[in-house]
Amino acid sequence: MFVKFISSDRVETAVNAEQVTFISSVTDGTRIRFGEGRSVTVVEPMDEVIERLNKTRSFPQE
């Protein structure tokens, strides 16, 4: 499942919730990390990011 956020440069960014490996709070907002050293910084606060990613993961898998 994809979740839409706004990146620090104000561009809409879609994140695959299943690939997230680490989330941290940074000056610009929240950094979402994926495997292989990839990351994106979004403007939403960390609590909101976690809540939205968790809601996505709660859907039953088909």
C-alpha cells in the first residue's frame, strides 16, 4: 500500500509502507528510510507519519 506525503521540497511523494525500515524526526519534518540507503524527508510530524503508515498496514492482505 502506498501513502502520500509532502516532501521537504513541497513535492507530493508516495511511500510504499511495506518497504519502510526506519523513521526519525529531523529539523525539516520526518525522515523515512528504506533499504539500500534510500530515504525521503517529509514535512509531516513523526506521529502523523507513524499513524498513517500503521493504518495502511492494518488492511487485510488478499
